[in-house]
Amino acid sequence: MASQNQPSDLPPVSKDIVIQSNVKSWLSPILNGLSIGSKIKCGYALALGVGILGTTIGLLLGDHYQREALHRQETAFKELNLLYRLQTGILQTRTHQQQLIPLAATPDLYKEEYGHITKVHMPEIERVWSELETYVKTNDYLKENHTDHIPQFLQTYNGVPQTYTRELAKLLQQLDLSPLTDAKVVTARQQLLKFTNSELALKFDGISDELVSVINDSYEDLKIAATAFQLAEQLRIRLIVASILLSVLIATLLALLTSRTITHPIQSLTNIAQQVTKESNFDLQAPIITTDEIGILATAFNQLLQRVKSLLAEQKAAAVQQQQMQEAQLLQTEKMSSLGRMVAGVAHEINNPVNFIYGNLDPAIQYVDDLVGLLQTYRQEIASPPPVVQDYATEIDAEFLQEDLPKVLHSMKFGAERVRQIVLSLKNFSRLDEVEAHAVNLHECIDSTLLILNSRIKKGVTVKCYYGDIPSIQGFSGSLYQVFMNIINNALDALEEQHDNQDRPLIEISTERQDNNCVVVRIADNGSGIAPEILERIFETFFTTKARGVGTGLGLSISHQIVVEKHGGQLTCKSEVGSGTEFIVSLPIRLQSVKVLST
């Protein structure tokens, strides 16, 4: 009897506890001491708390890793910016110092050039140097494994800029050019040239050379930081999804341990959670059957789904935008390629008859000259021609024909030459799908672009070109045509739409050689300028201030990509509202070997 009655001594819930005794035995004393209502409340409270806590922990961990990676990337950007500023200051200082040699005979320009060194560039070098010294001592730099060796660089060239400035100032004090004589000028130039080639100056130049390696290493650190940021974003999503799955799993286990009376709503919530997990359909909502703790849990779960849905929607939107950008660039490239082929075909078809006309004009001019000479000989030999001849000569105004016909032929020759130039410009513009880099004459690119845009330029716009002595560069002429076409078109649009000042609409184009491997093209207009909030976004893909259907937002973005990624140069914009806009295109004379192969 005792053995038969032994099972009845166990409490009703002991069956569930025995099944899960290995993992939930610690809950038995607590659950057995609670009433059914308290068990239900405790179960739902635990489920809700675990769900919210797990999701919060996942979000916090994900955000932590993402913020850390983002901070690392921003620090790398800051480091690279400081190095570029220092390199620019060093190069500008050396350039201005070398300009002192030819300006020794012009005291005003001589003092002004020296002022650039002492008042602008050296203070900037000192500021950047100080910022770098401070930066390498910060935790942001020390806690990372850097390969750029900035501390070694700062230690190697510590004090060199100050010594260089001091020695230059001492030399200029010794060079007394007042009163100015040819002998003093010659002496000053010799001393300045000697200083330019001195060991100190060469060591000062070594800063710029060393910076190239440091900048390259810093750029590698930046790429590592960018990769880490992408991995952190992926980890963030995984943590969120894992926290949701873990929360659902724990909530389900707790629901099974509470009471059979809540099986239906818990099962409904579980089914929804499983469906969301399997289908990744975050549009689903858990049914809220009751207004007790289960209803609260269902509400919290629905809010959780909405939060995850919004996070995934943001990620999807970013991916869609990236895909749209790539598709738009591909479409634009295809359109430009098709346009190039069409223009090349039209130019070829026009070129043949134009060459035929142009080639026959010189013989025609010679023939006409011979006929005019014959007519003059006839007049000289026959003083009194027959009346019929005289009447016909009067009728056709022979003297006017004799004077005007050569002019007509020369005008036709000029027109044919103009057509040949336009055809040549169209043929050059059509080379958009070049595979290999070649020598490019930037002046010819600009002139051809202006020739193609001549119909727009005639509408009251003055274009002034100030060409410097620059060499041909290694690049892709078709792509550079596209860059100049986009920038000049934008300048013309700005002058046509918003030109309120009293000056005549003007576009100024200048070129200059900046250093041994760089040329600069400046394209400026005197339009109304660009607002600062727009200026910082002009190179973004799809960003445009033009009406829908007029602007695509791709012109400057593609131009920036061509200059920076395809040619290894820089494209910047300076503008103030009411003072016009200036685009600065900096291009290397020789492409790096890696750039040439990649294109």
C-alpha cells in the first residue's frame, strides 16, 4: 500500500519539474512556494524582463562596438588630415623660399614672398606639428597598433622647421639690398641659391619626402579602421538578432514552467516568434489576447519587432542607396559611352565631306586668282573691249566680283577650318572608354570643351583663359573632357539662373604647375556662390539643387571619382555666397603604376 501511494505524495507540478530538473532545479523551491497567480505573474515578469534586458544588452553591445570602430575611423581621418596639412605647409614654404631668388631685384615682391613664409606657412607648420605631438600622446593613438611611425618621424625632424626659419631669417638680415644695386642682387641670389641647396634645406625637404611614406602608412590604418567599422556593423546586427532569439527561447521556457492555463497565449506568442525567426518577416505582430502580464509581454515583443524592423530597414535603405548609386553610375557611363560612339560616328561622317571641301578650297582660290589675273591682263591688252563685253561686265559688276570673290573663298576656308576644329573636338570628346593612360594636353581639352559649349557661352558670358607653362600629363583624355564639361556647364547654369550683380557674367580658367608632379586647373565664375550647407554636399551622389528631371546629381560625383580615384588627384570647391565659385582640379603629371594598372 505504501508503495502504491508513494507517487501521490508529489505536488501536481512535480511532473514538469522532474522533466526539466537538470536545468531548472533551482527554480523548484521558488515556484513551489508561490500561488498559481503569483507563478503566472512571476513567469511573465521574468519573460518580459529577459526579453527587454537581452535586447537592450544586444543593442548596447552592438552600439558599443560600432561607436568604438567609428571613433577609430574618425581618429584615422584626423591623423591623415594633420599629415596632409603638414605636407602642404612644408611644400608651400619651400616654394616661397625658392621664389625669393628671382624676386631679389624686386624689393616689394621680395618682402611679400617672405611674408608668406613667416606669417602663413610656418605658423601653420608649427600648429600642425604641435597637434601631432599632442595626438601621438593621446590614448586614441597609443592604444592602437599603428604602422605609420609618427613618433619616430617627429623625433627625427624635431626642431628642423624652426631651425630652417631661423637660418633663413638670419640670412635675409645679412642681405642688405638697400640701396638696390645689381651687385647686391647678384650676391643675394647667390646666397639664397646656396641656402636652397644647403644641408639644412635638404633636410627640410626630407620632411616632405618622409611624409609620403607616413601618409601611405596612415592611409593603410584608415582602411583597416574602415574594415573594422563594417565588421562592427555586422556584429551589431548579429547581436540584436541573437538577443531576440535568446529572449524568445527563455520566455518560452519560462512559460512552460508556469501554468497550463496560459498555454494558448504563450503558444501564440511562440508561434509568432518562430515565424519571425524563420521568415525574417518583422511585419508580423503577436496577438494581444489578455490584458495581464501576457498582454504586456506581447506588447513589448511587438515593440521589439518594430525596433528590429526599423534597424533592418535602415540597413536595407543603405544597401538600396548603394545599389542605386552603382546602377546610376553604370547607366551614366553607358549613356556617355553610347554618346561617345554616336558623336564619333557623326564626326567621322562630317569629317569626310569637310576634308573634301577644305582640300579643294586652296586650288579653287588659286584658280580664281589666275582668272582674275587673266581678266586684268585682258583689260590691259584690250583698252576698248566690245560693247557686249562692257555691258555684261557692268551688269555683273565685274569690279565688285573681282574684289569680293577672293573674300568669299577665304571666308569659306575659314568656315571649313572652323568645322574641322569642331569635328576634332567631338572626336576627342568621344574617347570616353579608354583603357590605357596616355599623354593629355589639358589646354587642348579645355579649348575643345569651350568649343563644344560655344553656343551657351555666346549668351552674354565672357570666358578668359590664363594658361601657364604646364606639361602634358598622363591620364585619360575622354574622362577629363567629362570633368571639364560638367564643371563649366555648372558654372554656366549658375550664371544663367542666379546672376544679380552688376558685373558681366564671367568665367576665368587658369592653369599652373604646382610642383614637380602636379598641375592645377582653376575654373571660377562670378555667380551668386554656394551656401555652406550645400557646399559640403556637392560631391555626394544624387545630390542636386536643380529641378527634378533637370539635374541627376551625378555630374560632380562622377567628376570627383574620375579625378580622385582614376587619376589620383584632388577636386575641391571654394565658394562664398555673393562672391562666386571656384573649382580646383589638381592632377599628377605622372600616374602611379598601381593607378595605371587599375584603370
